[in-house]
Amino acid sequence: MPETRSLTIRDREVRVLEEGRSDVPVVFLAGIGGVPAWTPFLEALAKNRRVIVPSLPGFPGATEFRHLDSLYDWVVHTLETLELLDEPTFDLIGSSVGGALASEIASLVETQVRRLVLIAPFGVFLEDDPAADIWAQVPGPKSIPNLVCSHPERWDAIWEMPADGDEIEWSLLRTRSMEAAARFLFPFGNTGVTSRLHRIHNSTLLVRGSEDRVLPSAYNAVFAEGIQGPVRTIEIEDAGHLPEIDNPEMLVREINAFLLDQEN
């Protein structure tokens, strides 16, 4: 099991999970739903790297989020979180809503980020090829997992309530994470990052699940065209919007190959 610690950011607690060993760690900003428990993806990634997972506000491990009203508030909070990790350098992975924040960090400020992995990042809106509206789904326990995963049963396994859990609170965790993401992405997921992508000079791996029903492939293409640093694009087979849940083994192989290639 990973080690657990807390950071205090402006008097609010943020959970940090960490496992593995390496001089340069990987920091993971989770996608829709967050990290309610250590996942097979994180476990596989930690076999070769030290993996650090700070919780985003409103996600499991950091329940407060209503003090963050704008995209700018969220970016500043994320930046302060990364600074408090106190790592001289690290590689940054952002998935989905976490990918939106990771791309903003990389585009706006000089940080300790060395290499960037963006997994189906939000941040772009194309009128002629709109994304699915994740906030307009029919309420129900299966609506989100069926939309974001090609294997929704793997989402269910990650979200299995602990034996000592409270059913109401466990249900609220997912609701809170969706509401939190809506604070800076509602209604169309458009952060305006397109006008800032030219400021990203990091070597970047752009990832998309081949069965993504949330973001069309054209959205990753916008990122690939706008980022100024070297960009590699891949699709993960048998995976939806969250390939770290649907096909973690293939995703970890591709991330490790990218990071190793960049080191050489």
C-alpha cells in the first residue's frame, strides 16, 4: 500500500499518496472521479518510478473545493500543491480534468516539470465536433462509468466501498468530484488553453483511448499542433476516456517507453 501524508494549502488539507522509488518522481493529477483507492495503473507505474498522487480539491482525499471559483484559482491551487511537494524536478501526468490543469501549469509558468504526459485532456472546445457533456448525464450509478470507461466494471472495482465505509458519504465522493470539476470546466470544458499551448516546451506524450466517447480525437490533435515542444501521440486500444482504468498495463508500457526514450 502507498504511504499517505497531508499537505496544508491555505489552511486546507490535501491527501498525498506515494509509492515506489526513483530519483525523479512522477506526479499524477487524476481524471474524472479522482483516486478513491490505489489503482492497478498506479501500482504498475510504481514498479519503475516513484509515483506521487496529490488529491485535487473536491476529489477523494481533499473534499473542500468551493473556495475555488475560477480557472485561475484552480491553477494557483495546483501550482501551490506541486511546490509543496518539494521535489527539485518531476514528470507530470494529467488525465482528463487533471490533464486540463497539467497543461495550464506547463503553459503558464516555469516549474519543476521535466516531461509531460496528457491523457485525453480537457481544455478545448470545437463547435463542429463537440465533446460529450459529462455534466448532463442522466443521474444514476452507471451513467458516468458507462460514459468514461469501455470497461465500466473496472471503475466499479476501484469504487467498491470499503467494509467500514458509509454508503451515503461514499456516494457523495463521486458527486463532489463531478461538481468540483464543473467549477472550472462547465459547460463545455473550454479553458482557452489553445491560446497558451505555444508556451509548452516540455517533451509531451499525448494519449487517447481508442474508444473515448467523451472527447473526439480532434481535441488531442489541437494539443499536438499547438504544443511547441516535441510531441508523441498514441492511442490505447480497448480503452475509453480513462485508459488508466480500462487498460492500465498498455498505458504504463507506453508511458515508461516514452520516459525512458527521453532520458536516452
